[in-house]
Amino acid sequence: MEGKSLPFLFCMLMKQLFLLSVFTVFCGSAVAQNGYWQQHVDYKMDVNMDVKTYQYKGKQELVYTNNSPDTLKRVFFHLYNNAFQPGSEMDIRLQTIVDPDKRMVKTTKSGGVEKTESRISLLKPNQIGYLNVTNFMQDGVPATTTVVGTILEVDLAKPIAPKGKTKFTLDFDGQVPEQIRRSGRNSSEGVALSMTQWYPKMAEYDFEGWHADPYIGREFHGVWGNFDVKITIDKKYILGGSGYLQNKNEIGYGYQDQGVEVKIPRKVKTLTWHFNAPMVHDFSWAADKDYIHDVYPGPNNVELHFLYKDKAKLKENWKKMQPKTAELMDFFNKNVGPYPYKQYSVIQGGDGGMEYAMCTLITGERSYGSLVGVTAHEMAHSWFQHVLATNESKHGWMDEGFTSYISDLAMAKVLPSKDEKNPFDSAYSNYFYMVKTGREQPQTTHGDRFEENMVYGISSYSKGELFLTQLGYIIGQENLAKTLKKFYEDFKFKHPTPNDFKRTAEKISGMNLDWYLVDWTQTTNTIDYGIKEVRDAGGKTEVVLQRIGRMPMPLDIMVTYVDGSKESFYAPLQMMRGIKENPYPGVKRIFLKGWDWAYPSLKFTIDKGMGMISKIEIDPENLMADVKKDNNVYPAPIPDNSKVLKN
């Protein structure tokens, strides 16, 4: 640079600084858009269970990989068992919510007045659940731990840098609580041990930060990783759960290879069951002395395991259910995507039905239809909660709603009901009931903060299911099916968000769908369209449609003529920026102008006189969750006064 003037050098320096700043901004933007990451854990646990005291001791070694761009100075663990103690947040929630879970309360009547008591509040010291952690080390150096209810707060001995790994080692001892909710001992059906959420479990850290939610009885969230678990227990107990049994030819009980005979010496008092569960975000198991263990071949060489109590009244239904379980898995494989593991276990245990990694725990004393139905729902969770794994505390409607949708479709296929025309009827009915109460809360409400269990349940399951049924109405059923498959393919093992699903649907359909995601999930706006007026227009018919509810929707209108012929009229929303394919093959389709949300009404003309029209109907397939359907039809339906007269 000799011989260059100072002004020239200054200009060159400024140019380089400018280019550097542009490069930094561009690269930062690229990282923000393409820098997907998530944490990873590898667990090793060695556990000894005392079946007489229901207490257990264990050692845990956990290798934690920090794939985030952040330096971590603290970490958090879940200690779920601690919820089952008098005075816990779960206990107090039971005492203060207006509609506590009936399984979790003791109900008495006095003077005609019903009184409920939290079952947790009544637990004695030998009945409570607890999980204690000691000797917590980070790479051999002690770390500072603090227990706050169901959360263990850990101040690290040294920060974990981005892309860094660290090893945590700890001892833990726990007591299995009386069966009150999901996990526990001695269930109402006599299952000895339902071991779910039983170990110190690493909390999830993602682009939103830590998800160290206290446990009050809702759902779970976790970090994907590999579990290597050894469980030592009385040799009379038969186990089932997550993962693959590594020493099956030493254990037996129906797990051994064909032709292998397993003999356990009398002097041996315990057996150590060694499980390996790859790429899961949880590990659960159940144990009982009286389990029957059946193995049934599933699709794609998946082993289906069934463990249920040896009771005469159960056997027939549990045997009949096994081929149906294989059919269900095949349905989910074809309509969502391939199940990524090689075993799935259906286990009698718990207090209802709850999904876990590679298994489910369900109550087993049910009718055949109920048994298949609960298995369908809990198995479907394997695709949504245990492969996609949205954060159910924040977006419960995505997991429960999507699971309800696909399991209802599956049940309609493998065990159709003679009385049911629409597999989603109950979801619509539940949603309409919730709306009528006036107590609905937005689906974006945190799962722990719903005022009522009823509202939480209907919002997550039924309204979540309707998100998909209506999406099919908006973008077309074929596009909905493609969207589900593409979503699973692109976001398995990635903890997707609602926006990820919306963007998938937009890319498949070519439509803008932000309005739908916002109104349906972030507000309590309702859908209500009506036929305001039908009038003669000189040999033609003029129809005036009205938007009454605050939530916009595109409209399909079907006109049936007296001669039996039909025409459909389609009014898309302008802000969709697209149209769906004709859902009525063979029926002439007439496009109306896009209906902007701000306009309360839309007028269109039918090229036939009123005398030639038999019926005009908005949304003839009833896929739109319109809260007042009476005004969707012309001529208006005659009110059914039969119920009034009977009363």
C-alpha cells in the first residue's frame, strides 16, 4: 500500500468495514433461518426395585450434548414423583379447580351435598411419591442442586459451551406413590407397578429456552436421546415397556428367541432386565407377577407385545384386539409415515390410557370396542407425541387433536360403527358444547393454566381435531392428506411448532393460511355464516349471505334444484390467495368473487328462478364448525318441537 494517500486508505478501510458488516448481517440471517438445532442426551441407568416397600434406588450417568448456540450455566431436571405429596402444586390444583379429575379425588356426600377431597392430600408417608437426588457430579466435580417441588435446579460446576458435551452422574432413590394419576402402584385393576416419569429426567432446552414446567398432571416434554436401562427386580415380576430387551434369552417370559428354553435357578431371587431404547425422549415400564405376555407380528417386521393380567374376563378381548392393533399400525404407517422402531407394547396399567416411548399403558377391563379404541388413540400418539413431539404444555391441541383425528379415521376403517356416519361427530358436538358454556379459552393457553379440565380437554382433543377437519375443508382433503405426510417426513424428531405445520400446509396447497392458524388457535372467535335472504330477481334468484361470527372462512354453497340436479358455488377468502380443487366431482362449480373479511355480506345470483330451487345449503358436508347451523339452509328447517312437547 506504499504511495497511497491517507484519504485513499481511509476510504478503503471504510469499504472493507461496510462489506464486513453486510457479510455479518447476511450470515446472521442465514443462520437464523437455517440454524435448526436441538439438544441430545444419552442415559445409562441401573435401578434396584424393592417390591415389598415400593422403593427403588438407582444410579444415572447422563451425557448431555449442547447443540445450542448458547453457553449454559444451569440445567434442570424433572422429579415428577414429588407431585404426589400433600401440599404439592398438583395437590393444591386439585383442591382449587372447579372440576377436578374424578380419578384423583375422593368424593363423599353429606346432606345431599357432594364434597371432594384430593387423594394426594390424604397420602401417608409410606404412600407418597418422592424422588431424591444425591452425589450430583459434572465431569467428576460436585455441582450445586436445589429441589423446588418437581424441579431440580442445578448450578453447574462449569459452563457448557456451544457444541460442548458434559457428563452428569448422580444417585437417586424414589418411592412409587399410590396409583392416583398415571404412574403408581397397585392400580384399580390390580397392576403392581406402572413406572412412568419415574427417574430424574433432563428438561428440554430449545430456541425458546428452558421448559422446566412443574408437574400438575398435564403432559410431558423431553430431550431425544438413547436410553440404556437395567432394572433389577424380584424374579416373579414380568416387565414391559420402552426399548428392546437386550438379554431376552436370560429373562424368558415370552421374550426369548423361538426354541430357546430359559430356566432360572431357584436360588436366584432377582432378575436384571436390560433395555435399550434408541432415539426416544422418555423411558417407561410396568411390572406385575400375573401378566400374560403375547407377541404378535406387526407391519414392517415390528413386534407387537401385549401384557395384561391373567384374568378370564380379559383374555378374549385382549386376544381379539391383537390383529386389530397390527391393522391400526398399518393404517398409521400409510397415512402418516413409517413407525421408526421395531417394537411396540400395549400394557395393562396406569389409570386410563397414556402414551409413552414405544409403548402405552391402558386400563384393560374394557369392552372390546373400547379396548381397540383406546389402543388406537394411544398408539397414534407414537407418531405425533413420540416422533414429532410438539410441546404439549404449550400446544396440546397439536398432539391430542392430531392424534384424535387420525385415530378416529383409523377406527372408522378397522372397526367401523354401524351408527356413525361421520367419525368426527363427537368432536364437533364437544366443541359446540364448550362454546355454549361461554367459558372457552384460546388454545394458546398454557396447559396448566386452563380454568377447567373440561375446557382444557375439549380445546386440546376436540377443537384440535377440528383444526384438521376444517383444514381439509379449506385446502381440500387430498392436500390435507399430503400435508400430514409431509409434516411427518420433514419434522420427525424435531419438536415442531404450530407455524411449522401451517407452513407445510401452505407449501402443499399454495394458499396463505396464517389467518386460519391465528383465529382458530389464538382467539375464541367463532364461525357463523348464514343465508340472510333469498329473493326473486326477474326469473333468476338473488342470494345474500351473511358473516355473523368473527372468524372468516371460505364457503361452499350447494344448490339443489327440484329436478334433482345440483350446482355448487364457491366463495374463497381473498386473503387465502388461492382456491381448492372442486370437492364435488360431477357437480358444476361456479366461482364467486373472493369474500374479504371486512365485508359482512356477499350477494350472488343463481341463473334459475326461485320455483326451480329445492334447497340452498352452506357447507353441505358439515365440515365447518359453524356454531349456528339453522341459518345455513334455505328453506329454513322446520323447528323440531318434539322435545319441547315431551317436556
